[in-house]
Amino acid sequence: MEHTPNLDISPEELELLNSKLGLRSIFASKNVDLEKTLREIKYELRLRELQAELVKLQAWTIANRKKIVIIFEGRDAAGKGGAIRRITAYINPRYFRIVALNKPTQDEKGQWYFQRYVNKLPKPGKIVFFDRSWYNRAVVEPAHGFCTDSEYKVFMSQVNDFEKMIIESNTYLIKFYFSITKEEQGKRFDDIQKSNLKRWKMTPMDESARKLWDVYTKYKEVMLKDTNTEHAPWVIIDANRKTEARIKAIEHILKTIPYKE
């Protein structure tokens, strides 16, 4: 086995490497990079610690009949779904829901744009995670020409008031934007295409999104500027390293929601 040369390992880190988690990580790889292994162990331990706190947060939400909405926005392959999976891994599935809506039906196209999202908002004691949200109309739809310029402008003129109404109905609202570089997105797309297990994730929309990077950027920047309000600010997460992005997102949730044991 190879290892990282001249790595200064503290007694605490040596103890981590000798733990069940550490040994499992070491023996799972042919070429052992101790620095990377230590980083992964520390991530797993911190993640477990935070996940335990999320269980307490949910118990508080249920007991006090609170309502929580957490939005995950970002480019394709930014890691939104992976973050949601880690956040929801150990909380009670009966009291949360993940919403990832398909394109609107013909009937929904004739409704007020926000109507189908209103129908997915949480009841007391529940948490709803939006894997993409009403902000589709702020970036994805105009970038791909799925909405008219007039529809886009109406959305942008209404969204801040819409979110204010949600918050004033005793709902906590957190808005995450997972930010990645063009190079990182390309690398992730390539990894997905090479994997027999993940290839299904790649859609024609993803290919199109890669070509429309600059168009996405233009709409994204307007969205982050014009909808970053005092009552519903954007939390921009550097998601180039998935593990760090997940930790930061969970830490922000725990810091923002005033739960008690």
C-alpha cells in the first residue's frame, strides 16, 4: 500500500485512522492517501454529529407544529440531490417531503404560476425540501425559452412578496444556491456519462445546460441580486467539494432554525 509521504499525523488523527471507520476506509482502497482518508473520516464523523442534531430539530418541529421550507437551487450536477439525501437520511420520513416537480401540465400552465408550489407547502409539523423550486422561472425556463419574457418579468415582480407571505404564515424559509465552476460541472458530467450506474442521470437538458452556461449565468446573477431580500436571503454554498457543501448546508439549517431539545 502507498501512503502520503511526510504526513505529520497527530495522536488524535492516528486514533481516527485506527477506528472502525478509519480502518474500513483504508482497506477499501488499493492506494491509500492518508490525508484524503483523514479528510473523509472527519467528514463522516461531523456528518453523523449533524444528522443527530437534525433528528432533534425534526422532533422540535413536530412537537411545536412548525413549518419549514428549504429550497435547493443551483446548476445541474451541483450536488443538490446528494445534499438533500444526507440531510434526510435519519429523520422520520412521515414528517418530511422532497419535492422535485416535473414540467407543468396543460392545466397548470393556465394557473397562477405559484399555485402548484403552494399545494406542496408543508402542513404544521412538517418539513419540505424543494429540489429546484419556483425559481425554475428565474433561470432554467428563460434560459431554455420555456417561458415568455412577460411571464419571466411577472414572476420576478411577484416572488419576493410571495415568499414574504410564506414567512408571515409562520413558516421558516431557507434558500440555498449551490455554486460550482464550469470546469467542475464538466468533470461531473463526464463522470456521470462514464458510469453505467449513473448514466441515467444525464438528460438532454443537462447537455443543453452545458452549452448555455453563459445564459444561465446572466439569469442566475439577476436572480441572486433581485431576490436576495432581508426576509428571505440567499445562502450561497461553494459546492465544488460536495462534502464541504453538505456540511455547510446542514450547519446553516441548524443555526437558522431555533430548535430546542
